[in-house]
Amino acid sequence: MGIVADVCRKTTTLSAAQIDRLEQSCALLQLASDLSHAQATVYARAIHEQFLVIVAQAKPNTTLVKDRTNLLGSTVQAAEEPLVWRTLNSGEHIAGQREWAIGLVAEMQTSALHDEDGKIIAVVSFETGGVETVLGQNVLMETANMLLGMPRSRGSAVYRQLSARDGIILVDEQGEIIFANAAANSIYNIMGVGRMVGRRVYDRRINLRLAQRAANAQTAAEEEVEQGQMVLVQRAIPIVVAGKTLRTVVITADVTELKQKEKELLIKSAVIQEIHHRVKNNLQTIASLLRLQARRTQSDEVKAALRESVNRILSISVVHEFLSQQDAEVIDVAEVAKNILDLVIQNMLEPNFNIQTIFNGQTVIMPSEQATSLALVINELIQNSIEHGFVGLKEGLIGLDIAILPDTYQIDIYDNGVGLPEHFGQRSSSSLGLQIVRTLIETDLGGRFELYSKGGTHACITIPRPREGE
């Protein structure tokens, strides 16, 4: 149940069908307020006699209005709103004035809202709050009132609110333009069209065929049209009374600049993806050259060093491969980690060694720079497990867990091998791989690193999670 229905059910004697009908009208209240350049307030008869209840309010986006405090759901005495009370009892449309505060007088118009049987169920009041009257405001208010009297399909985006830059065009039942605001005139002046009022919608120069189709089909419609170098988004809302289209509201927005920016972003995104693709290819070429060099050397120590370098290069290439396949400069670390685990085992494992892998990873999204550092860390730690964790063994297990905790990400890389050497010192170790790991985690990622033995070796990485908005 919506807010309007909830207020009506608690404070009025309206039936369920009447509340539903009123809710349909109030769904158009913001559009009506924008169209009329006035604050709109809907009043219904309260349960207590001689009282009114405010069931809906809307402030216009198309002009500055010194609006009253939001009074939604509050009750007022009928004597405080004489124009509203008179319209509620007689159904007549009334134009007058009211004093909002000392010295602040508002122009005010009231109109009745009816149910499907023609009974008055509420009154809508349009108030300008003492601002300068908009040229053609009477026809705009008349159109806004007609709009509220027309049921509509719930949820349609065509009925969304307006902005001060939207062009507003009103077309009568003969297809003649009877009103065009300054924004509409400005848009069509750029296209070489002079005065809009008095023209017909089928005039080829103004290209308002959408208004024709909407009026004939008696259904609101929206489309994007190109006019020369301009891109316009047009909305056409026919106002249908007793099966006849009496008026059509056409809203035109110039989105040329927005479309140009979207195009530029798409081009930029495609270029960035191509760069990542080329970086990945270059890294893989370098890795291939190092493999070739490793096959030519006779030194086992040089071969091992080159193999480690190949894995480091390929771990970075994995990140660029992911970036080349998506628009955003962010990466799912779990996917990268799984690829690196498979990659290192494929390149480092001896043919006669039997390895089992376990991977449990929650989705962790990181910027590409952090993901690259983490990819290198994961690569080094898995390499260390394969090189030093299974000395004298013919089989083993390597696992990788990624967990999201309230304030941190936790990554645990473990094996069931021989564990750390006795008197092992993480800080004092001369291992280049561990020095790389410690530097990347503490400096680049701002995290902590712990290495310990427990049924093998565990490498635990803790990285702070960014706060919302960072």
C-alpha cells in the first residue's frame, strides 16, 4: 500500500475503490506540479466533520516556489481553507489568493478530483507562493488539472518528473500547438524553427509525429529522435476524456551533450580494454622468451630463477586479461586467485608429483592496482609452497581461502606439507619471494602478513576493507 492509500485509509471515509482512484491521480501529482510551476496539495474530507486532511503534496522542479512545510497526513479545519472546502462541496473550479505568512500572498487555484461515478473525493490546490507568474501559466494549470483527472498505467516512466531545462509543448485536439515554453522555443530555434505556437504537429520541420501517434492511440509514448546535429528525447502524454483526446503534453529534452559524452566514454573504455589486451600479450611474449632462455641454460639455479620470473610475469598478465574483458577498472580477486593457483601448479609442478587443490573464495572486488599487487603475492606464496613445502614427499594439498570479515578481507594460503623450518624467522628470512610478499602487503595493500605452521604451512593475509563511500 502506498503513502496516499495509507493516509486515506487511516484519516478519511473514502472507500477502497475511491482510495485506489485517488492514488492513481496522486501518482501524477509531481508531473502536474512541474507542469503548472506551482506547489500542488491534495485535500480529502477527514473522518471528523469540518476538517480536511492533506493526503499528498508536491513541489515543482521547474521553478522556485516558497513552499510550505510538508504537512502530509495532517488535518486542518475547513475554515482555514475556505476555497478548498467550497470546491469539495460544490465541485466548482476556483481561483483566488491566500496568505501563507505575514506579507506573503500566494495565487491559488482549486479543482475537484472525482471517482469513476463522478463523486467528488478530493480537491487539488495549486499555489504559486508569490513568485512571478509564468507566461501561459493559466493554460499550464488547466492542463495539470486535466492530467490529474485521467487514470494512468502505474509505473510508466513516461510520467516521470520534469526539469527546468525540459521543453514543454501543449497540443490541442486538432493537432495545433497552443503553448510552448522558453526551453522548447530555444531547442527548436536551434533547428531553424521560429514561433512554435500556431503550428501543426504534422509540420515536418518540427518533427512531432510522436504526438500524433500518441494522440491517435490514446497512449503515452517516448522515443529518441535525431534532428540534424541534435539528439532529443521526446515524451508525449495524451489527455483522454470520455474517449476523446482533448490535449497532448509533449516534453522535449536536448540530450545531445549527454549522448556525446556517452559516446566518448565508450570509445575511451574500448581503448583502455585494448591497451590491457596488448599489455597482456606483451607480458606473455616476455614470459615465452624467458622460457626459451631457461631451456637453453645448463644451470639448475638459473632455470629455477627464470621459472619464478615467468610465473611473476604471468600472474600480472592474468590481471590485465581480466581488465581487457570488462569496462570497469576493478577486478574480482577470487577469479584472479583461482587462475593463478592453476597457472603456478601447471608451470611449477614436477611431473611425478600428485597435488590436490582446494579453493574457497567469496567475491572480493578491488581496484586493478591493488589486484595486481595481490596477484603477485598469491603467486609468490603458492610458489613457495610447491618449492619448499613438500620436500621428500610425493603428494600433497594446497588450499586457498578468501573470506570477507566485517572490517577486513582475509586470504589464507595453506598446504599440508612439512611446515616451516625450526627457528624460522619471517622478518629475518633472506628469501626474495617473502621480501616481495611482505613489501606488497604492508606498503601497497596496507595489510598484515603472518606465516606459521599448523599441519603444514599457513600464509595468512589480512587487508583492511574500504569504508562505504571511499
